[in-house]
Amino acid sequence: MLLPTGSATSGLVQQAAQGYDAEVVVTGEIASFLTPAQLMGLIREGRYDLVIVSGMCTASFFGVEEETGVPVYRGPRHAADLALVLPLVEAGAPLSRDVPADEFIEGKRREEALRLVRSIEDEAEGEYLVRGIKIGGDARMKVLAEIMDAHREPDLPGRVSGFFAAGADIVDLGFGFDAAPEDVKRCFSQCAETPGPLAVDTQDPGLISAALGRADLVLSLQEENIPLVGAAIARAGAGAVVVPGRQGLAKNLEAAREAGISCLLADPLLVPVGSGLLSSLCRFRDAGCPLFFGAGNVTELLDADSVGINALLAGLAAEAGAAVIFTSEHSDKTRGSVAEMRRATEMMHLSRCRPYPKDLGLDLLVIKEKRRKREPPLQYRESVQARPMPGDITYDPCGNFRIGIEGEEIVAVIGARAYRGTSWADIFSTIQAEGRVSLLDHAAYLGKELYKAELAIRFGRSFEQDGSF
């Protein structure tokens, strides 16, 4: 292997190359500045089977490979990661000619992990089938996403489709005390063509009956409504989630079975942190049917980022043997919980034969890094301490921009013209190409605000121009 590098990172590359049939060649100060002509010269001076250049290189080496016959691959973006990549190369792992090795290998591991999740699920045997979805047994724990007050949702089919697209296996339509049977019928009629399983969430017998033309699952049954709607649920072929009520979970499950309901899930009721979470977890034991785990009750009532909470709750649910895990996106702080919970259930599914859900190819790391990049120190001879920005503002003769976000797009408005897109760089490049910015400080300001807007979209946060992120 030929490993061209820069003087700034040569020590790291030399250390990573120890024990391999590799030649490390310093081509300048910065590895990413390697040119095709330089690489051509190096290859002609030696005999190599392959070349691994820095993943930060921006030049194209396709011409070099074509002329020399020596494949040129992208290494990792950070020299410190080369020690992780070389063992994979020696084992025959493929690299990419245009994607940095760390990104490429991570993507391949993710693809393989998702393929394995699908394969395990295809071979799994569930206890029940709910509109084609396996429930219980050794099937993956299923994600049930709730839409509260479904009768007030302006675009219910769109919201339902959005939850399925985010990873929900079942979507639950919840109805408050102000809902009428006509509201329930209307909502399920609007979603009649939805291919995935739908649940109705109410304990009102009248509302449950109104949903049975389309609902595949009923939340929740107890001693008061089982005598009134149990037989109708059984005739409709729907399943049901049973809660303890006043009579207790075991007796209510028996009553539901006697009513003829064959697909049952037991919900021992998970309570929020501070209200007895630990003791409620102790109630999750074998109930003679699959378990329902109400994670949303905890996530919604805890002011902490939902990503880690959902991962931990999915782990607890998996250890308890839960078949279905409930989540919601009722508040702004829990936006994205459906996708987070789906990823968490996949992680737990992959970790069944491992001691912990780590190094799976899938993760829920959003803000923090699994491994910090260790780059060599910067080299310089002189240091200038930054001075405070001047208080006076010189406005750009080209005009000022108002920046905001609409859905998943960044929008930059000047006059009556709006520039929009999902990439801050694309928007800025378009603005620059059209001559709508002329001052360097204004250009720097636009880059800052546009990138801040992109981050707000990525992390599901609000955006305020000139405000902090």
C-alpha cells in the first residue's frame, strides 16, 4: 500500500501503518493538498497494489488510476482513524474511490445492520398477526405511535402517513372526552386506505364501537368496558390492549378471553419518573400474552432530550420482553420520537445475542460523538487575539436578507424574492452567483445564519435570526 500524507499527520500515519506492507510518503505539509500529478510521480517510482489517499482530498484521481492501473481509494477524513481502517482493508473490506473511508465503512455497516434486522424479522415467528405485522414471539418489538385528539387533526391522513414513514409499525388514533362516535367514524374513514395497522385509543364503549369498522387494535380494555364491547371487538377480529383497572390485570385479561378476543396485549402501566417508575417496571412480568410498554408516559413527562430517554426505555422494554412499545410526539420536545424509537427497537433486536447494544452498525448518537477525532496540533508562528466586532454596521448596498425555515427548507428572502433549499451552502452559492451580496462581513453573516437554520432543521429546533442556537 502507498500512503501519501502530509508532514502535519505523518506521525499518526506512520504509527497506523506499523505491521502492514505499506509505504508512507510525505508529499507536503497538508495531506489533503495532494495533486494527481504528485501521486502519478509517486506511483511510477515504486510498485504498489493500491493507494489510500486522505479522505479530505478534493482532487479526482480517476485519471491516475486509469493510466497506472493502480486503484486509488479514499482513506478516512482524519488521520487518527487510519488505524481503524487498515485492519478492515487487510481483511478485504471494500473502500470507495470518492467517499471517505470512515463514511463509506459506516454506511456499509449500517446497510448490513438494517439487512440483518429485516432478515431476522422475516424469519421470526410472532404470536399474532395484526394486518400483516408480527406481534410477540421472537419478532422485533413494534413501535406504536399515538396521535392525540385525532378528531382535531387538520390533516389526519398526512399525519398518519408521516408516522408510518418515520418508522411506526402501528398508528394509534386517540380521542378525548369531547369526541363523539361520528368524529371517530370520520377519522377512521379518512384513513380507510392506509395500508398499515391502526389502533383506537379510548375507554369509551361508544367510541370503541364506532372505530371497529377499521381499527385493528383497541386501547384500552378493563372491567367496565369489556362486558359492553368485548364481544363486538372479537367479532370484528380486532386485538386489544388490556389494563389493570380496579379488578387487576389477570382478571381483566381472563374476561377479555372469555369475550372471545384472541389477540391480547397486557399493559401493566408504566408510570413517569418520580411517580413510581421503578416499582411499575417490576410489574412487567409474564402475563400469558405479549406485553405493551407505554414509554411515551415517561418521555413526555421528563424535560430531557428524547433521544437517550427513548433508547434506554427501549432497552428496558426489551429486557422486560415487551412486544409493543408506545411513543408519542405530543410536545415539541418529543418531536422525532417515532423515528428514534424505531431505531432503538432495531438496536435492541440486533443486540439479542450480545451483552449490550454497542457497535451494532446502528446508533442513536445525535449530538455527542462515539469517538472524538484526534487531529495533530495546528502549526503557526504568530498569534493574533480577536478584537470585539465594531458596533457600527455598514449595510450591504445589495440589500438585507430575512432568513427563516419552512418545513424542511431554509428560506432567505430579499425584497420580493425568496431563495430556498435544504443546504445552506447551496443557498449561499446561489445568492453569491446572482450578485445579491457584496460585502465580506455580510457574506460571513449570511453563512452563519444560513448554517444555523440548517442545524435548526436537522435537530428539530426553532430558528431565530440573530438569536443564539
